[in-house]
Amino acid sequence: MAILEIKKFNEPVLRKKCEKVKKVDEEIKKLIVDMAQTMKEEQGIGLAAPQVGVSKRVIVVQTDLEGRRILALVNPKIIKKSQEKEKDEEGCLSFPGIFLEIKRAKEVEVEGLDIKREKIKLKAKGLLARVFQHEIDHLDGVLFIDRISFWQRLKIRKKLQQRDPAA
Ligand code: CO
């Protein structure tokens, strides 16, 4: 097991569309274990592979409030989304200290492969639905700052630049 380095907002890997995983092999399993450990260490509730520099369609999410249950999904897909949306505050491990109000579908249905290569399908609502949408966005190179208004984005960019002039 290893704690991986989290890629921050200005790293190109976060903007790439990730490749589909062809086989859940030992390498992918190791990646999942390391991502789960990294997420715990960083106290996140979701993490996508590009955030640790791997451009593959793998996510890990915490599925309970206590943080004991972690679910990994390979090639996850949102197959259903509720019309009803909800606005709530979101953070991202690649944007430390930035919290944004983002509108997302209230409920989603997600499918993918688990670590045992079994196909799973699940329904999520509220925070968990939000985490799935946020992490699956990462796999398409979409970041939560893309889901706010232009003016809000300018403000955030300024804030980030003060911290890191290369941003
Ligand atoms: Co994120």
C-alpha cells in the first residue's frame, strides 16, 4: 500500500479524458488499494484516478458517513439521473481550501465493475449521488469549477493564482 501524491488544479492530467480499463488486473487492484488509502489519509470522500496522475477510468468513494466503507468502481457510468437538482457545497482534493456551491442531480443510478470484476449497479441520492457525479466528471477531464458561472470562475482563478502564480 502506498499514499499517492494528489495532483493539483493546474496539472494537465486532470484535463485529459481517461481511458477505459480493459481488464481489472493486479495493477488496477493495486491502484484501487492505494487510491482508497490516499483518500482516507487526505480525508476525502471521493477520489478519481487522474487525481493521482493515472488517466484511467477508476474511482473510489466513501459510501457511509463514518468512513468505514469504501467502494471502488472501474469504468463507472451514470445510467440514470433525476430531473430534480440540488445545490450544495463541494470540495475537491485537487483544489485544497476551495468550496463551491454546485447544482447536481439529486439522484443517480451508477454502474461499473467492482474490484472483483463483478458488474454492479447502484442507486444513490444526496451526498453520495453528488460524489459519484463529481468523480465521474473527473474521468472526462471535467472539474467542479467548470460547473459554476464565468464570474465566479474568475474569482476562484484569482484566488488560486495568489497561491500559485503558474495557475
Ligand atoms: Co475532485
